[in-house]
Amino acid sequence: MKYRKKPIVIEAVQFLESTINGPAEFKDVVKFRKKISGGYFYIKTPEGEHIVLDGDFIIKGIKGEFYPCKEDIFHLTYEKADD
């Protein structure tokens, strides 16, 4: 059997150099963990912590959860919706 993803409108912002331009709720999602050799940015998801790299998109799910998404996958999966 084949299935089609239901058309839904999502909220998302792009993570760039630790700066998120968008609603305040997105700004508190990305955390920084310092390590001896530097550190990394991450977000907490229902599946656990996921590293967020420069250029990744942060997507707000339909239940209010957040997920990172690589830029190329984001553009293949989503298109801009009318406001």
C-alpha cells in the first residue's frame, strides 16, 4: 500500500550561528552544552537530545514538540505556505 502525508502547515525557523530569528518559543529550544574540546548545540525531542548544526531547521510538531531537520531535507519536504 502507498500513503500520502497529510497536508499540514508547520512552524519552523532556521538555526544560524546560534541565532534564531522567529517566535520566542523557538529561542529557548536550542541549548548549548560545553565540553572541554568546545561544545555543541542541541534540542530535546520526544526521542531524546539531538544535535543542531548551523543551517538546520527547527520544526515545531503538531503536538508542540520540536525537531531538527537538515536544510536539504527541509526544502525537499516543505514549501512556503501563504500566511
